[in-house]
Amino acid sequence: MNATNTCPERANAPPTPLPPTRAGRTAVRNHDTRVSRQFPPREMVGKGAVTVEAISARRSSPRRLFFRCARVVLTGALLAGAGVYARHAFLSATSEQAYINGEMTVLRAPIEGQLRLEQVQPGALIRGGATLFRIENSRFGNQEAMAQWNWLRELTGRLQAEAEEAAVHCRQQEQVYRLHEKLHEQKLISQLAFIEEETKLALARTALTTKQAQARQAEARMREVERQVELQKEAMVQMPFDGVAWTIPASTGAQISAHEPILQVIDPRRIWVEAFFHERHAPKLRVGARVTVRALNGPETWLGRVESVRAGVGRIAFENFTAGLPGDFTRHRVAVRVAMESNNPYEASQFFGVGRSVVVGLDEHE
């Protein structure tokens, strides 16, 4: 049968469609190669052709190796970080809350009157002895104090006059005594007459000493009343130490009453750190232990030592702290007071750091 004779049905039938293929275009010496999922490419040997499978494997091997190594390194880093965090959280003694505290000195008005503040600004360094404010009371009219002062002035004048008279009498008595002493040496008067003149001289000297003491006391009392009267008219208050003004609740020109607060100042010599540790760290906390203090939001770091430990747990009530913290601290904590061992890193313009939050860590290698 001739091979050219075919079945008419087969001849007229449309060609069978091939399954969908994923064409991959690979340029190998300007030849197009299509890769099918159903029919893998055949290895072309001739004219230096390279198979697609070899090229794909060669390209993907370094990439797979890189990602595999990256996963291993990342896993190791995560495990190491978790270990460090667990050790830091459960083994290291670090405060859960801490802040810088300081001693506040309230300067009050000694008298009532009108306030005259000097050029004082919060955060500015003030030297000890500098005048802070004055109080003037032009309406002062204490008649009782003025009457007492007038009476003391008259008494002082009278006692001083009596003391002068006693001094004149004492000098006269000394002259008489010297005369009787010479007569007694020459045996011209009796022993009894000489002793009598000697007694008169001793009494004159005693009277002079008494009058002079009374005059001095009256004068001192008069000066004290005079000073009090002047203070009731005008008073001046100076800075007791080198420090910085924390708050100035009063203003210049205001009418204030006696003992009213005018300024609050910070003494840089009396600054410490209040820290609260979890009770599991209580065995490690002891007086004299060295600690490291660092700012919560800053690069400042300095050294300190535990000054006191308030043992016991439970509810801790805060005192009147300068930082204005909440009234209670309900969780179990141990309160530790830390004294600064190195220089304070904060300046006067920063209020020496009072009120700032810090972190206190116990030096376990000490």
C-alpha cells in the first residue's frame, strides 16, 4: 500500500493541540530554547550548547546557600539575644523606677509688706550671700514697740549717767585710799582706819562695775528693740548657700504676709537618687554597695553608692518628693537611697538633674 494514501478522516481532521507549555527563553549562542513542563528539554550536544537544567542549577545553588546561611545566622542571633535578655531580666539587679531627688529650702518673708525681688530666674546659679529680695512696710505703726524703745532709751541714758557718777566717786575714793595707805606706812593712823578706807574703795569699785553692767544691758536691749522696729519697716533676705532657684511663687510688688514662701532653692550638696528594686534583688542590696546610674533618655552616666535600704515589701507610700510622683506604689518594691560618688553631670540650668528619671544598676563585679 502506498504510503501517500491516507485516510480521508485523518487527513481532514484538525491537528491535535499540544498541552500548554511554559516557554522559557534562554539565549545560548543566539538559539531559542523553549522549556515545557510535559516534555523536558533534551540535552543538546553540538556546537557548544549548554542545557537549561545545568544553567538553572548552577545559578540557583549559590542563592540557596546564601539564604540558608542567612537563616542560620538570624536564628543564632535571635537565640543569643533572647539569652542575653533573659539573663539581664532575671539575674542583673536593675531598678524598675528611679529618679534624682534633692533637698528643697523654702525662703519665707520675715515680715509683712511689699515685695521687691531681685533679678532671680529659675535655673540660674545664685551665689551664697547674694540678696534675693527685700520687703518694705511703710505703714508700720507699732506704738507698743516704739514706747518700749523710748523707755529703754531713757533708762539707758539714766544708767549711763549713774555709771559716770560712780566712776568719779571711785576715782576720789582711790585718792583717799592712797593717802591713808601712806599714813598707815608711817604709823600715823591705826590699822582699823586703814581697813575702813580700803573697804570704802572696794565698795566704790563694785558700785561702778554694777552701774556699767546695767548701762550696757539697757543699751543692748534698746539696740535690739530698735533693730526689730527697723526690721518691721524693711527686711532683706540673702541666699544661704550656692544653689539654684527651683520656683518663685511670689512676684515683685505683691503685698505679702509674714512667713509667706517667696522662693524655693536647691542645695547641690544635698542631691541623691531614689531607686526602687524588685524584692527578688533584696539579698544583693546592701549599704555601701557600688552602683552605676545612667540617664533614662541621655548619655549621662555616673557612679554612686547605696546609702540606705528600706527593707520590707508591700505597699510603699511616697513622701513629698520634688519630682511630683504619684501618691502610691502598689507593687512589691525595695526602696534604696543612692548617694552620688562622682560629680553631678547636670548643670544649674538643668536644676542639677532633680526630678529626672534614671536607671540604677548594681555593680555585680565589685
